[in-house]
Amino acid sequence: MFYHFYHNLYFKLATALLWSVGIWYLMIMPLPDSGLPEASTHIIDKFIHVFLFGVLTMLVWRLLKLILHNTWARLTWSFALVWSYAYLTEFMQSFSSGRTPSAWDLIWGTVGILLALTVIWHYRESKPKLLVHLCCGPCGAGAIRDLKRSYAITLLFANSNIDTAEEHQRRWRAAKTLANHHGLRLIKSTYTHDAWLKQVKGHEAEPERGSRCQICYRYRMNEAAVTAKAYGFDYFTSSLSDSPYKDNEAVMQIGQSIAKTLGVKFLDFNFSANDGYRKSISESKKLKLYRQKYCGCEFSKGHLKKN
């Protein structure tokens, strides 16, 4: 439960604000007599500046990661916001008893900001950006952890095939739980079931894995590809390949076809590989994700009832 809360937007905002208040208090309050030699006090003071503003940079970056899609925008705004705050704390020391503003303090604070951004770039931002179309929370649960090792992931919930708004909301909540668990951004597309119905018209009676399903794969993955291109992702893929009830070969072929047409890259990643389906079930149970009993559309529901 704490892990879910830790990745919540409001928790990230509260943490950044509390850390900012702590910095304000430390920078503005009168300096106590430490009893240490002046040289030691000077070194400790500079280390404190590096540490405080370095941590604040990481907290601000984590918050902006949920808001800004562009890598350089996140890094630039993180630097600008934290540096401005560092400058403000130095300026306000002019009005604090026993404190004076110092250009060196600002420089050491800037060092902390740059060190934090260097670490962020090396471990987080330098990875290729991957947009994962999430057909539901459980289908993505098994493979997301492995993908995170090599890619900077954003999840996309684009599933207008789902038959009712209520069912769509249940699966959306499961997707949010999964995203929060892994600390990932989650994009939600507009729910347009009527438009989806027009696309599959005439194929309603087709069995699972038939022509209706392939039209559905293309409809949703095309939305993922368009989003990936619009936001500058390096790759897109889909968790549709996790389910044994889907035609995984068709999913891969359609993904490659869409990528070629739109000029974006499709990551040919099979979510069901290496016992992926079993892992997804196990992980979804741990996270207590809502697990549906049918693919999503009213036609798949009818097909399953007959069997």
C-alpha cells in the first residue's frame, strides 16, 4: 500500500513542497554557533547546499515526469525551478538576522542541481522512450518490470472496444494501479465505442481471433502509434500479445504494418514469452487488479457465454 502511495501524484507534490519548506527554514533561520572550526563549518555548509538542492531536483523531476512528456522539457524545467528557488533563498537571506547572501552558496547549490540531473540522465532519461498500449492492467503486469530495465516507459490506455463505460472504468482503475505501482506515466485516450463499432460492422459474428479481432487490434494499436509519433516516443508496443486468447502473430504483423505506414518504430516484444501469461496472472493477483472474464467487446462476451 505504501508503495502505491509513494508513486501517487499528490504524494510526490507533498514531498517536494515539504522538502522546499525544510530548505527555506534552514537557509533563512539565523545560524547557530556550531563550535566547530571555521574551515570545517565552511565545508559542511557547502555539502549541505549540494545535498539539499540535489534532492529537491530529483523530487521536482519525479513530479514533472507525470506532467511533461518531453525529456528535455523535464530536465530544463527541473533545473529552472530549483535554481530559481535556490536564488530566492539566497536573496531572502538579506532580510534574515545573522545571514548574508553568498554567490558561493548559490554556486554550490547549482552543483547539487547539476549532479542530480546528471544522475537522472544516466539512469533514467537516456533510455529509449517506449509507449506501451495497455489493453488492461493484468495483461501488462507480467512484463512491465522487465521492460523498465531497458526502456523509459509510458503507458497508454486506449480501449474503445470495451462494451460499457462502467467496464471501461473498472479496467482504467486497474491500469492506474499498475502505473502507480511502477511509478509510470499513464495516458488515457478518449473512449469512443460507437466509432469502434462502425469499424467492426459486418464482423460481429466472427469467432475470437477472427477478422473482427484483427480489426480491433489495428484500431487500438494505430491509436498507440499515432500517440507515439505525436509525443516523440522512440518505440510503441502493445500488451495485446500477453493473452493466449489473442492471435499474437497477427498482433506483431499489424504492429509492424502500422509502424511502416506511420513512420514510427514498433517494438516486437511478445508479452507472453518466457511464461509471461502466468507471470501476469501472478502479479495481477499480488496487486489485486480487476481481472475481467472476457476480452472487452460485447461480441466477445457473447462468444464466451456460448462456450
